[in-house]
Amino acid sequence: MSPHPNPPPQAREGVDNPPSLAGEGGARAGRRGRVGATVGDALTDAAAALAAAGFDEPRRRARRVLAAVLRLSAAEIFAHPERALTTAEEARHAEMLSRMIAREPLSRIIGRREFWGLEFVLSGDTLDPRPDSESVVEALLSRLPDRTPAYRFLDLGTGTGCLLLALLSEFPQAIGVGVDVAAGAAATARRNAKLLGLGDRAYFAVGDWARAIAGGFDAVVANPPYIPTGAIPELPPEVRDYDPKPALDGGSDGLQAYRAIAADLLPLLRRGGVFAAEIGLGQAEAVAAILAQNGLSIDAYATDLGGVIRCVIARR
Ligand SMILES: C[S@@+](CC[C@H](N)C(=O)[O-])C[C@H]1O[C@@H](n2cnc3c(N)ncnc32)[C@H](O)[C@@H]1O
């Protein structure tokens, strides 16, 4: 769950009353209702509203919102500043911009997020997958260089199914099981598997970690909740207010889920099998100790693009 230490880009803190785009005073207010507002106008107004609300890179963000509204690429937005917006597009643009100014991540607003080059549908029960979690996928790929075996993978706390489905996209003969305590997450993961054409190799179950799962897996991956309970109120609003609590809350020291998962790993993994887990900032030693106490050998730590240890890799 890399989301936490690496939250979405920050806007200025303490903006309690974001400007209403539909009301008076917003930078966009003067344009609303104007016949023939163009892509160029909408971009300029949205960037001004985002800048006024304290967002960094307002122009880039404005382009992303408008691209999502118009279902165009950022390049197409650039290429056609003269294109006129319909009334419906203007209304949708104003609504999406208001939500963004209220700190709702754009991925939540549009209900989709790209991970490992694949598109994932989000729901209220799923974490919004973070790019840093790709380090778990990379860690497994580096340990299983042959892509052809019919491996069996297990993903504990699957959320959108992003880790498992990214792996299945790389191993065309593999099958996998994803487990989540949230029924809504398991349903969303199932939907993602279908949309990605991986539905016949991915199975999703509702459960408490691996309690109801029998062993024999070649690899187990997990991105469990790892934020200490007491730190949750301090998270940026984009995370705290929009990612589901069961995806964040790692108990009093943030390590509760690792203890629960580690206790079941030996019977789950075949001999030589790999376990790769995402960890929070500064948790590497503690998680490695928990895994070692439960009979696993620590293989390596993997860092994310920022050089932060993001993943612990162990073997049975
Ligand atoms: C940090 S999210 C990770 C989601 C996804 N794997 C990802 O990387 O985006 C942790 C997930 O663990 C699930 N979870 C929390 N407690 C659980 C439990 N006891 N058993 C199974 N899953 C659990 C949450 O519902 C959430 O989907």
C-alpha cells in the first residue's frame, strides 16, 4: 500500500471552503453559460481555479481533468484549443473540477487508475493503486525470470486485484487467487480481471488473509494496510478521506497485518517459493524479523524509484 507514505501530490493545506465553480467568484464563473467556451478557455479558467485553491502544477492538472471530461488525450487537448465545449461537457467539467478542489483524487473522480500499464476500475472498497506498489511486481519478475511455467500466485489483500492481475499479464500460463476482507473489493477485482481478459486465470475470494486458503503457491504477494492507527488522522485528505480505512489501518504499530499473514506463509508456499510484500517507511527490519520468526529466509529488499525500501522479499 504505497499510497500512504507516498500520497497524491499535495495542494495547500487548510482550504476549507474551495471555490464553487458553479457559484459566484470562481475563476470559471464568468464563463459559465457563455455560448462557445472553448478547450483553451476551459483550460485557462480551470488552471486559474486550481492555482487559487493552492494546487501545484495547475496547468498540468487542468489538462488532465479536461482530458478526462472530453475523453481525449492531453496531446489532443493541446492540438485543438479552439474546440467548443457542449453545455453537458461544461457542466461535467465544472463538477469534476469542484471535486478535485475538494481534494478528491482525479482517479477517484473518473473511477479508474493505470497500474503496470493496465487500466483498473476503482470502487469505494478498493485502495487507489499507487505506482510504488509496482516494485512488488518487479521483485517477483526478477526472481521468476522464466515467464512460461504455470505458476500459482496468491495475492493477500487484493483490492482492485492490481498486483495479481499485473503478474498474470506477465505470466501467460499462470493462475492466481486474490483474497480481500472487503466483499466489494473482491467484486471489483473480479470485474477488473474480466475487463483485462484475465478472468479465466484469476479467482477472487472474500476472507481474512489466507485463513481459508490451502497451500502450494509458487509466490505470495501482499500489500497489506501498514499505517499505524494513530497516524491516520494526519494523512493527507486525498488519502484519509478517499481510501477505505481497512486498506490503511495497520493497527497500533502498523505491523498487525504482517504478523497475521506471516503466521500462515510456510504452509502456503511450496519449498523455495517467494513471498514479496510492500512495506511502509522504516518498517523493513521489523517486517523482516516477523518473517524470520515465522520460518522464512530474507532474500532481499527492493527500493522504489525514490530509493526508499518499499518491498521485503523472502523465501520458504
Ligand atoms: C493497502 S490495500 C492494497 C490493495 C491492493 N493490493 C493494492 O496494492 O492496491 C490493503 C488491502 O487489504 C485488505 N485487507 C485488510 N484487512 C484484511 C484481512 N484481514 N484479510 C484480507 N484482506 C484484508 C483491504 O481491504 C485492502 O484491500
